[in-house]
Amino acid sequence: LTENIKFIFGPPGTGKTTEISKHVVNKISSGDSNKILILTPTNNAADVLANRILSLSYEDLYQESWLTRFGSTSDYDLLERGIVSDKDSYVFSEKGNCVFITTIHRFPYEIVNTLNDEIINISDIEWDTIIFDEASMIMLPAIILPLFKRKYKQCIEDESKYTEFIIGGDPLQLPPI
């Protein structure tokens, strides 16, 4: 495993999702350009995290410019805010902040367009941080793939640059689905 990994474990209601959301908001408000990928086991978990980030982000941060809830949702508030996208409507930018929330099942194959009209797989984007929320519900191989792919690629290209990984969940809660 990479040395740049953190774990947030605790029983239900202890604030794991809130802690992850605070970490994301602090990174975005730091003034540095951050590319953050958040992977969840279900669309519902992705919606919960997107709403938590929105509730914790500062009013002077224009969330619609950096927060994307990618994939399917039934959350009307997220749809009304205009932060829900799919591969036909989303355009990835290498510059600026980006928080991309989706399900872990999309990591190996999902593609997005870039500003240069190129198509890129989300697993090939150089994410500064990859976060797994509700990790107890994710099968271990699905977590290992992003860990290995990002560490391996960055070690070959630049040994000084590692992706930060955060794994949050309750190992005694729901098993993988």
C-alpha cells in the first residue's frame, strides 16, 4: 500500500462523512488547485456526501464551479443546483478545483470529455486525493484497483508525487454489496 493513506473508521453516527466533507472543503478553500475523486458504493451514498459538502462549504465558494455529482441521482436538490452530470454533459478541466463524486463501479471504465475535446478515463486522471466513503460496503478488490493504479502510475512518472488516499467507513457495519 502507499504510505499516503488515511483511515477514518467509527460506528454509525460518529461523523465519518462529516469529517471527510470537512477535509474536502478545507482543501478546496486552501487556494491551491485540488483534484479530488470521491468513490462510494451506491448512488445514495454519493448524494449524501455531495449534500454534506454543500452544507459545509462556505458561501463565498461557488460550488457549482468545482463540485460534480457524476452519474444517476434521484436527489432533486442536487439536480436543481445543477451539479449533477453524466458523460455527455461533463467536461473535465485540468486547471482549478474539482471534486468529482461518483460510485466506485464507474472507476475502471467511465470516460469524460476534456476542454480539448479529448476523451479520458476517470481512472487516468491525476487525482490529488481519492476518497472512499462507506468503504465497508465496497469489495476489497474494488478499493485496491484505484490504490494500485494511481500509485503505480505516479511512481513511474514522478516518484515525488503521490495521490492522498482516505478510506472511511465502519468495518462492522454493512458488508460489501
